[in-house]
Amino acid sequence: MDYNNFKENFIEDVRKGLYERGIEDVNITTQQTTKLNESYESIAITPEGSNIGINTSLEMFFRAVEDGQDYNEVVQRAVNTFTDGIEQTPSIDVSSLTDYSQMKDKLVMEVVGTDTNKTLLSDVPHKDMEDLSVVYRFVMENNEDSRASIVVTNHMLDVMGVNPEQLHADAMENAPQLKPVVITGMNEIMVEMMGREEAEMMGIPLDEEDHMFVATVPDKIHGAGVLAYENFMEEAAERVGGSFFILPSSLHEILIIPDDGNADLHELESMVREVNSTQVAPEERLSDNVYHYDAQEKLFELGEKFVERQNEKEAAMEEKKADKESVLGDLKAKKDEVAKQPKKEAVEKVAGKDKGGEAI
């Protein structure tokens, strides 16, 4: 079955499945959807009389059938997904989406990879941080039972009459309140996951100083956004004891490695690339690069820029040292030269030889 035939049959079979579940009046459409790190054709189900629909990847279901999964089972899974989504859809006042005075207190920030989200970034307000970009969301609902948020678009800002600078300022103030920073040592995380006894049995040094930290937000959703918080770098530096490297674990969290002289940038970069390619889903990847925060200079930058800057500093110091040694060498040489010259005898004056005079 080719994709177009699958699409036609799948939509009709999903409609029948929803009807059997008592969901009769729905509008089913397909559209190209651009989300963080991905773009795909989606299938959207919107109940009659509702402004909110359920959207998921149509291509994902097609790939499942291509991979050998039973077509009817895939249809049933889609029906279950849409049924659960419709039943759990949060109540949202759509009219509020055009009123910035109501929406600005729902603002949060998240960080995404710039290169992998060029299409999305062309339609949304954003700020760049090296090869990352800060984007903004309105959190409509966030609890254990339901989460709903909307990426802020340029069109939404135009309708609201708000400029990107104001949006960013409000997000900087509001995001740390809605989604505060959580920084946890890796040893503490292992204890939480395994229990203290098992962690000790595994030889984890629970009482030793942490050499790796995880930074995220309480719900662990888009937690890498803490990178954009105004005081995050200073707070993290205080926690880890100075400058540090940042490893982009995923869109949801980052790892912090203290820059204590033992971390090697190339090894860290290799680790990030390996983890991204083997353990992180493509749609959740942030970047293959490593970053650095200089606590003294208060500077966030790519790790390679930090290393280059350090090498330039060391080269400048070596040059300065060489110049100083050269000047001292010149002075010593001149001193030695003067010391070798014959001294005039003061007796000459005493003997009355100055100005051609004679002794009396």
C-alpha cells in the first residue's frame, strides 16, 4: 500500500472507529505540521462545536504499517489516542488567545537547536544563544492529568499588538516563577532512582562531592529553557563552585560539569554526540555541541570558543613574558657593556690637567 492509498483508507477507518466509540460528529483533516526538531503530515480530529482538536503524525502510523505491524491494530491504536485526547482535552477560552493581558502570565521559555528548527523559527519570535534559539510558549494547562501549551507565533504577536522585546521581557520575569530551576547532583538522582542501599551496593560514592549536575524544571518538560533565565548561570556557578561546561542532554534537561581542570572538551563533545545518536529521540535532541560558562567573565559561549579564547590568553601571556625577558636581557647587556668600559681617573683633575692649566 502506498502512502496516498494508506492515507485515504486510514482516515475513513479512524472515523468509523470513533463512531463506534460514540464520537460521531468530528472534523478530520490533514496538514503539514512543524514542531520542534521535526516536520510531518499530521491527522487532526476536531469534535463538532469545538475550537480545539487532537493532532498527531499520520506518517508515524504509516511507518508502523510499513514496519510490519498489523494495519487494523494501528488503526485501533490511533482511535484510542484520539478518544483519550478528546476526553482529556482541557477547557480553553479561545478568545483569550488574542488578549495579551490575560496571556502574558502564562509565558515560559524553551531552548531549541537553531539549525534543526529553521522552518519553525521563521514563523515565531526568538532570540539566539550561540547555535541555540529561545522560543516562547503560553502554558494553558499544566497538572498531573493534563498538559497543554501553545508556541507563540509572529502572527499571534501581531494580533495582540505586542512586540518581541516586550514578549521576551515578560517571559524572563514570568518563566522562573512558573517553571523554577531545579539543579540536582547526579549522586542524589541515583539515590532517588535506586534507593540508598542499592546505590551503595553499586559502589556509587554517595558521600563524595558531585562532579555532574542535572538542571531542569519541576515537570521536566522543556527544562533546557533554564539556559535563558536571567540568573541561571550565576546560580549554577554558585552551586558547582565556579565555571562549568554545559552538555545538552535533551530539550528537557542539561548536564553541568564543573570546570575543575579535569574536563576535556573533545571527550565531552564525543560523549554528547554518542548519547544523541543512540539514546535521545531525534525530536528531543537539542545540540551536538558543548557549551561553557566563565564565572569570572560572566560569559556563556560554545566550548570551542572558550578553548580558543584560553589559548589566545596563554599565547598573549607567553608573548608578554618573552618581551619582558627580552627587555631585561637588553638592560643587562647594556649594564655589562658599561661595566667593561675603562674608568676616567679623577687624578687627572687633581694633577691640574683640566683646561690645560699647570700645577702650582
